Amino acid sequence: MELKLFPHHTGVWEGTYKRLAPNGSVIFEHNSRLTLRLEGNKWYQTNYYTFEDGREEFHNFGEAIFNEQGVMIFDNPRIYGEAWEGDRNIMLNWTYKDQPGSQLYEMITGLGEGHRMRVWQFSQNGEFQGLMMIEERKVADQETVPMSHYEQKSYVKAA
């Protein structure tokens, strides 16, 4: 297994998530800080979100393993799915465990060194639910984050 794209997406990424309804109206926006690490065939990821109203969310996705074909299978308390490298993009397909019938497809595209865009497509029971548009910039390499960071527990803090 040789990964070509995933190694370029490791490190600490900061950006903005913008959720759009099917009609294009903005449902919500929030800032993000993702911490991504690749060690051999193991992927570690945490997502930290901050909202204008003071809410915070920290999601630790634990450890995911790449199989021999280079497909990452992830199964954690929040989501179940898989990710793989396309020709120029990373593709993901997952479902939220607490939302039966949810289906999300994501495409991650590198725009240049330290800059990327992501788009999620949401559906629920076969009905289109909207998009998430994300733009991020890399602010640090994975080596700047100790492995102990990936031992933190997920939490949601109300405003």
C-alpha cells in the first residue's frame, strides 16, 4: 500500500465550515481546527469546532486503519464509513450512527501547498439535505502535536 494524497493532508488545519440548505441558504457557520496524523497504516484525527454563540465541540475519531488496498475504514462512536484516494482527490463516504438513514459523501481537494477545500453532500433516507463547504489552511505539521493529543475525550460544551 502506497498512499500519495493522505500524507499531504496531515498536520493541523484551520478553517471555516458553512452548512447550506438544499435551496442554498446558510444554515450555520463555524470555525474549525482539525488535527490529522498518519503513522504507517494508522490514521488519527480530532476536530475542534467553535461557534459564534460560544458553543464548542471536540470530536476524537480515534484510530482508523488503511487496508492493503489503501482504503481507510473508520468506525467510532460518532460515524462509520470509509475513505480512499482518487486520482486527485480524497473521497469519503459515511453515516452518522445517531442518524439512521443518513448518508454523506465528501471530496477533499488540495489547492496548493497548505490550502484545501472540502465539500460534503448530505442525504437522509434518500432525500437531499444540503451541502457543507469547507476551506482550510495548514498551520502546523503533524510532528508538532504530541500523541497524547489523540487520547483526549470527545465533548460538546453549550454556550
